[in-house]
Amino acid sequence: MGFQQGLSGLSISSKSLDAISNNVSNAGTVGFKQSTAQFSDVFSASLSAGSSAQVGVGASVEKMAQLFNQGNVTSSNNTLDMAISGQGFFRMSNNGEITYSRNGQFQTDKNGYIVNSSGLRLTGKLADANGQLTGATGEIKMNYSDAKPQASTGAGYVVNLDARSSTPSALTKPMVTGSAAASLTVGASPANVLSITVDGGTATTVTVAPGTYADSGALVTAIQTAIDQTTLKGRVAVSTDSAGVLSFNSLRTGRLADIKVAGAAATALNVPSTTATATNAAFSITNPSSYSSTTSQTVYDSLGNPHTQTLYFVKTAQPNTWDLYTSLDGGYPPEINPTTGVHTPLTVNFNANGVLLTPKSYNVSYPISSGAVTTLDFKVDLTDSTQYGSSFGVNLLKQDGYATGKLTGVQVGADGTIKGNFSNGQTRVMGQVWLTNFQNPNGLQAVGGNQWAATNASGAEQPNAPGTSNLGVVQSMAIEESNVDLTSELVSMITQQRAYQANAQSIKTQDQVLQTLVNLR
């Protein structure tokens, strides 16, 4: 009779509805993979199995197959959330027992391990304390220790020095002073000719009007008038003291500023034929009028302690030439001997087009008393600095040192590399997520909690880095949604409901036929 066929139909429809209901209930479960019931027909054993008149005895559930197709990937706000784009499974450890999952919702536990909501630990390639991946694999643990500092080994300054700058007013001026009161009578040529040289340039001939002057003031006026009629106008000033002794002053200050007065008239005026030279003795990092421009940046010692390095640029009397001093934390620049006060600055030269000639770079050494390495030694790079006729400006500051850093965030790369971001701008590798795949994923055994276990049917695991072999890549701050299609599942539910009703109807019909037979007399 057909009761057996009908009963088997009711059974498989019921189990198919169970699978559909399970899919629908997990439509919102991250990483869930839908399952479907696969049926097969059933025939009784018979010697005439090949007979065309043979009728089957119903159907049975051959397999509850899972579909591992990709679910939709959506973004999340958790940096440790990961979605697999492509094939593969996350490899999870429960005290050494390995399971596999597509659910990439992770966080860290109190010990720093990356875990899922069930406390299972994510596995992969491990990193050492220096952030280097090792050959070992295991449970990935975040390293929350401070990022180590790095002492500065180089500092770069790209600046424009104003070619129009005057020499700093606080520095000394060169001055040639007479040895005795000047004669008020200036004779005719060549007795009225002076030869004045300033700032190492070419000697300039100055012709003083001959005559007898009433006093030293009138004589100074005549000499100044003669000077101002040459290219030395605005560069040399003449003065006298109460005793009538003359002084010739260069109006440029600081190093490389000098003046020499010679000629027949100099002899008559009792001015010695010597060269007076100015110095930077009045230079001071605390006196802004003793330098032309300054800039600074932070550098670091071996313990990560910050220090302020400052550069001071001093315009010299020579064109296209500057003096440069450096200071650390407001201390004496290394170019200054703190005992003697002697200034030996670094000379910076530009060509007539404002392009830096020398030096492109130079080395400095500062004593450190913070417990770090005894001296802080590094190179100062001035490459690309210029001297144009525009205001002083700093175009670029750079240095390669940094302080210690605190962990501020985490990022995960497509290759599964987990990096920690630190407050000092550095990153450190914490580990690398490894994915695994199987020759037959449908052979995996579902163990609940979005986990599967390997079986003989699935084959051995094939772990590797994301993006290699046939494995997909990891997408950070994202999750893979369930691959359940609710529309399709609801339609399947209606189909199985109708199948269940039809099988019940077949049983009812068989019952009616049997009742008819029983009622025959």
C-alpha cells in the first residue's frame, strides 16, 4: 500500500521545513551559511530490480548540505571586525582545540588575546617584541607595551634667508681711530686723497676738499661730504672726539665687517694705516637684535626625551654670506666656547642667484644629562635652503627621532597583518591572521556557535596568509552577513508546505481505498 510513500514524504518535508526554519532564524547571524535538504528516492530490494514495473517506496533525506557562497559584506565601527572576501575560514583555538568560522566579530580579552564572543582565540602568525613576524603560529596576542623611542640622527631645515637683511644692530662695528688730533689744514693733491677699504672690498678713493678748517667739526663735515660722493655713501661714517681725534666707522656690524683708511691725507689727519675688524662677540641667543633670523624644532635623545634645537642666522658684511649658530634647549651653541666666549660660527654661502653653495649639511654634538646616551650627535641638513629677496620663511622642518609612544589604535591589512598605531606616529606589527581552507568544505561538521570542525570528509586544513593560494583577503572594520536569502527561503517554505499537504492527502486517499476494500461483502 502507499502509506509508506506518504509517510516518507511527510518526513522529508518536515526535515526540509526544519532546515528552512533554521535558515530563516539565522538570517541575521554574522557569518552563517545556509543549509538545504537534499532528497533521494527509495526502492525496495528486488530480484527484478531492473523491471520497468518497479515502484519506489518513498523518499529519504540524503544529506543536509551547507552552501558556503559569499555573504554580503557590510562595514562596522570595530577595527578588529574582519570579513573574508573570498574563500577561507578563520582559525579559532579553544585551549588548543581548533575550529573554523566565517564570523569575524572580534575583540580583545583581559589578557590581550583576540577572541570572538565565545572566548575562542584567533590564531595566526606571531610577532616578537620588536614587531617582527616570526615563523611561529599560535594564538594572536596584542602587545600593549610602549613603543620604544629613537634618538634623532638627522634634522633638516629648508629656509629662505632674506637677501635684503642688514647686519644685526647689536653686533660691534669696525672703527679706525686716529692717533692724535687731526690737522685742520688739508693740502692739495695728493695730500687731500684718502683710500678707504670696507668689508674686504676694493679700495675707494675719497678726495677731500683742500683748505684750512675752523675746527674739527668742519673738517668732519668736509670728509663726510667727500665720502658720500662715492660708492661708500651710507657705509662709512666719520666722527671726532672733544680732542679733535678722528674716527672712521664702518656701518656694517659683526664678523667680516672691517675698514682700512690709508693715503696721504690719512697721514696728515693722524689716522693709522691699519685695518679694524668687527666680531660677533655681542652675539647672544637671548638678544634678538644680535641675529637676523631664527627657527627651531624638537629633536629626541635615546630615551625619547624631547629637546629644542634652534638655528640662528646672522647676516655678515659680505654679500651672500651668513653666520650660523645652533643651540639645544637654550644652552650655549656648540660653536661658542662657554669659557672664553670665542665665537666660531659656521659660514653659510650662497651664489649670486640665491642658491646654497656650502655647507649642504654639518654635524653637531650636544652633551646630554638626562640619563640618555652621553651626547646627542646628528647631522643638520640645509639642502634646498635659499637666499632670495623676500621675507625669511621656513619651508620645511624634518627630523627622524621620536619619543616613546602609547597604543592609540589598531589596523588590519588585507593580508591579515595586525598593526598597532602609537601616539609617536609609529606602528608595530602585532601578528598576522592566517586563514585556512579545505578540499571539501561541505564535509565540515557544524558544531554551533558559527563554528565548524574538520572531518575525514572535509580533508586536512590548508592554512596560509590571506590573499595567497586560493584564499580570500581580509577586510577590516567589516563583517560578512548571513548568506540566507529570505525571499528564496519563504518561497521554499510554501513549496514544502504544499508538499506536506500533498503527502498527507496521499495517505488519506490510501485510507479511503483500504476502507472500501474492508467494506466489501
